[in-house]
Amino acid sequence: MSQQPRTWRQFLNEIIANSKEKQRLARELDVGPRTLERWVLGATPRSNRLMRQLVDALPEHRELLTELIRQDSKYSNFSPVVVSIDETPSELSASFYTRILEANATAATNLRFQGISTLILQQSLQLLDPERVGLEISIVQCIPPARGQKVRSLRERLRMTTRSQVVAPEERLLYLGAGSLAGHVVATCQFAVIQDVQNQQGFLPMCQPEPGQEGSIAAYPIQRGGRVAGCFHAACPQTNFFTRARQALLQSYTYLLVLAFDQEEFYATQDIALGVMPAPAVQSSYVFNFRERVANTITEALRGGQALSLLEAERIVQQQIETELLNLAVRA
């Protein structure tokens, strides 16, 4: 270098002037080459983790680069190693509450769940996992029972994760029941946290971890007036992830999620009698054609002179799959 750079952005600009080095850095940081160019021009990396990776990728310049980064007001407390200080806020901002209340007041009835849930999932990942360590959060809902029956299972209605580059909500047709942490939380209307899946202490039920699975999980009941609609579920590959601050945030998000559900989607605890569900791998062959079964149900109803809405057809198919899985678990 002809002269010592004055900022870390100038330093990076000199490094990526070499096209091979530019490609290498992009691979090691798992970003596009143009992202590096945007950083040089003033864009802010999405997390401190990327800044630490940048330092690690240039070990021969570690001291100089660390000092230049600290001179940036945004990174005055930057450390090239992970520090165990939990900087997660324990309260939500007033502006976020306003956004949720606005969505609740203005969204069409059939779009309210998707709108409110998406806002909460997106913002919760930003606050709970700014380092993108792989947090996965999901909204678990009671499967509506047939008339006169009790709630027998739950399903993950929507989930989002930082494990992939694209952070977007997705539907997941995973059924849960007795023996799962979500099932325990819904049946008891009490939140639960397991800080180490592999070395669980106490008597909280949960699905048997898959080989190699580790980390921590938490679940909070979505309840209103002593009735419950499901739970807010979170899982992280890190153990002891759910600090007091993160638990406080999860509880706050769960309170807001109540607004996403209709009154009839809440059930009294005495009307919940969850059955045992087979493992997710077993369920896949029963749920993969869910949308096709819904379409067929609507078509068959029309042939019989009955018009079914999409939600009505989905409920019928959900109950059909639930029965199939419950019977499968009994035979096993």
C-alpha cells in the first residue's frame, strides 16, 4: 500500500482492487462481490459478525484493520472476537407497536393474520438474531377440531429463519402433538424454555432431537382470556441462547400475535386433548400434496352442489391428515 488508509473502507477498497482477492473475500464472507463494493461506497454491513469475518479473512492486517474499524463511529466498540455481552433490548419500540396496531386496524380480515404475523416474524429475527446465528421462529396453531370434538393436534402455520440468505415467511405443514414442547405449552398455557436440547434438565417434554441436533428452544402460548390459539416457537443452534432479554422480547411478540387470530380460533384448555404425532420425516409423505388435496376437495364439493371457501377446504383437509397421522401413531 502506497500510504496508510484513513478508514476501513479505504483499506477494503485497496484490497478488492485485486480481483482474485475480491473474489476470495466474497466467498469467505458469503456475500456478493458487489456487496464489498457497496461497503466501500458507504453501505453498512448487516451485522458485526461480517466485520469479524472480514478481519479473520485478512490475518496479516488484523491489528490495522481492527483499529480502522473502531475509528468508525458505528463500530467504536468493535471486537474481533465474540464477546458474551447480551445487547438485546428487552422492550419493543413504541413505533413497532404502532405498526402492529395499524395493521390490525386496516388489513382486510382474510389478510390480517399474514400481515401481522409477517411483521412480527421479520422484526423478531432482526432483534433476536442480528448476528444471524441460525434462529428459527414459527407460529404454531391449533388444528380446528370437528364439531363436538377436542383439539387433537397443532401445526406450524408460518415460520422464518436466519439460516438462509433469504429471510421470508414460509408455510410448513408440520403437525405437532403431545410429547412436543409446543404441545406442552399449549396444553398448559405456560411458557417453557430448554437451554440445552442435548442435556435437558427437568421434565419438559419435547420431540426427540435428531442426530447432531443441538441448541436451545423456547415456546410461549398465544392466549386470550384463558383460551389458547397456539404458541410462538423459537429454536436456535446455540445453547443458552434465550437470555432474559430475549425471553422478554418473545413474550412481548406473543402478546401482539393475539391480534392476528380470530376469536373462534381460541380454545379452552379443557377442550384440548392432544394426540401423539409421528416424526416429521414420517409426516412428509402425508402432507406433500396438501394443496392438491385442497383443490380436489373444492372441486368435489362443487360437483355435489356445495360451494366451499378456500379456508373451509383447508380445514377439512387438515382434519383428514390429522386423523391419518393419529391413526399412524397408534399403529406404531
